[in-house]
Amino acid sequence: MRTIIRGGRVLTPDETLDGHAVIIQDGHIEGVSRDVLPAADRVIDATGLRVIPGLIDLHVHGAVGCDVMDATPRALTAMEEFFLRHGVTAYLATTITASPASLNAAIAVVASPRTRGGTQPLGVHLEGPYVAAAQRGAQPLAWLRAPDPLEYEAWFDSGAVRLITLAPELSGAAELIARATRRGVHVSAGHTEATYDQIRQAVEWGVRHSTHTFNRMSGLHHRQPGAVGAALTDDRIYAELIADGVHLHPAVVCLVVRAKGIDRITLVTDAMRATGLRDGAYDLGGQTIDVRDGVARTDTGALAGSTLTLNVAVRNVQRFAQLTPNQALAMATRVPAEALDLAGRKGVLRPGADADVVLVDEEWNVHAAIVGGVPRMLNHTLQQVWRD
């Protein structure tokens, strides 16, 4: 089955190509060309739209009343359908600190075969339970614990865990980081009181990510640069960024972009189950979270994830940091793919890459989505341009 998308402005994301068509064959990008096109089984006319790689969210807990910790296929499918409507074609299902049984159940559901909701789960991001109590935020205090090899080796054995957030100053963290990196599991510093020097040491052990940078980590001071200072200045670290204008002031978003550069920033949502729904009371890890004006907080006032969608994050970061569309897009496509060792396969429109393609307008509203070469979402205004 060959599909051709023509008439749109193609963002690869590193180039903008007018007058080019994206050619999809057997689930992969066959080419991006402005030459004479081959015969096709299906043609999409994307006139007036941008043709972009599918977005990738490495840190997202839930949406539309569902959460990864619900540990049910139905919850994951509902979340995936919502994510796809906002341009996300791949994601890491992100957990919260919880009991061993609850975490094992969540991992097992992500790992098990099922009918997906369109968006592809790339695996599990374990946020906790090995984090600092003083920087726990919305992580439930009762289930915080020190790294236990018997516990985390079983997680690694599942083959589903791709990323784990921890406080690297905890006893046993060095061993966990070493074991994780040997198993191909990425490690992120987050919910941490680590000093600048401790983060730099953790990077030597194998840490390569910074979880929601600035939020719930030792802050930046001109004599004590803290975890933030290490994340901003060490080029080995990919820095997560929540560009909702709440977790970080827009000026700080701009600062992070200037300090790190777009090639070391991964836009994430940290979205929780209220995303896509009205304000109200919602559960997060057994806690009641109050969502007002789209901002989620615990009863102590701590932020408890977000209600952000990734296409809006791209729009926001472009505006906050005065970026081009390509620069903003890279942080939600090519860079997260590279951060997860998927360079060239995800997050780009180039020959051989997975055919995860999204059509958006200039405000980053999503009109259509293709995952692995299969149309999974099609705006009604485009229906007439598909032909078999």
C-alpha cells in the first residue's frame, strides 16, 4: 500500500520543503520528493496545512479521566485516542510512586498485547518511587522508598521500562543507574535535592535526562547552581520542559532554550487524568487533585502534573522563546526520539523512518494523523481527498 501526501508544507522537522510530497510505503517513509511521483493507492491533498512527523511525549500520565495507574487496557486506549487527536503518535506511559503491586500491574498492562488507540506506547516511564521526600511534589509520601535491586530488576526484566526518574543522591542510586544503563534503560534525575556536583557525578554513572527541569529539583543560585545548573550546563543531559506557562514562566522557558539549545530539550506535558476535561476534583495516586482554570494542584498547593497537550506545548514554546516552527517542532519530534535511542526511526520525515505523520495548521491544530502508515485520525474536511 502506497500513500502520497501532497500539497502541504513539509517540516522534516529540520527543513521546510514547499512543493514536496511525502511518500509512504509499507509503514515507512519511502521518500520526500518534488519530482514525478509514483503511482499511489491513496492520495491526501494537504493544501494549506503543514505535514510534520508525529509528536512524541516522554512524560505523560493520563487524560480524559484515565491514568496509566488505572492499569487497564481500556484506560490506555482512551488516553491514546486523545493523544492522537493532539498530534502525539508515540509516548511513554508514565507512572507515579505507588505500591509494588500497583506499579507491577501498570507495567504489565503496557507490556501486554492489545488493540491500541492509535498512538504507539514506546514503553513505561517510571516516575518514582525512588525520589526525595522533600521534593516529592504530588508523589505519594507513603510509597517513597530506597532503590531495591529485587524490585527494579524485575521491572527491567519486563522489557517495557524505557526510562526511570530518580533522585540520584539516594543510597543505592549509583548501583541502579549502572544496572539500568547496562539494560538499555534510560535514567533521569528528578524530584531531587542533589547538588550540582552530585548531578555531575550521576551523569558519570549514566544519567542522561532531567525530569521537568526546574520543577521539584534543587534550584539555580549563583553560588550553588544545584540540579538545575547541572541540567542547563551539561550537554549530556536532555532536559524535559513543560511549556504550559504555569510550571515555568515564559521567560524561564526562553532561558532554558537559550542555555540548552533545541537539540537537548524534550518538550513534555506531564499531563494527568483531567486533561481534556472540565475543572474539578480528580484522583492522582490516591490523592484528590483540584483542577482550577486548567491548573492541577494538591491540597497543599503543589502542582500535580498538567492539563497541557503536546501540540499546544509546541505552539507555546515557539511563542515564549521566539522560535521558528521548525525549531519548536524539533523538541517534540526529533529530539525525544534521539533521547530514547530512536534517531532516524521516529520524529523525522526521511526515507526509512516510521510513517508517523500528522497534518496541522499554522496554529498547530491537528487535522489528520497517520501511525505506521495507517490512517488513525482524519478530520472530516479531508475526507473527500482520500481515494483508494
